[in-house]
Amino acid sequence: MRKTAEKFNEVNGMELSEIRAELENTAKKLAGFRGSL
């Protein structure tokens, strides 16, 4: 049971970092779009 939980945490952490990167990219695009207006 513990191994399953550890595996889940690893995957969850990877997904969170990917989501964070996506959010940062989106924020940069929005900032660039605002700057061009």
C-alpha cells in the first residue's frame, strides 16, 4: 500500500510541475498580448 502511495505522489508531483509550466506559459502569452495592445 505504501509503495502505491509513493508512486502516486511521484506522478502527482510531475503533473503539478507540468501544470505550473503551462500556467506560466499562458501568463507570459497574456502579458505579451496586453503589451501589444
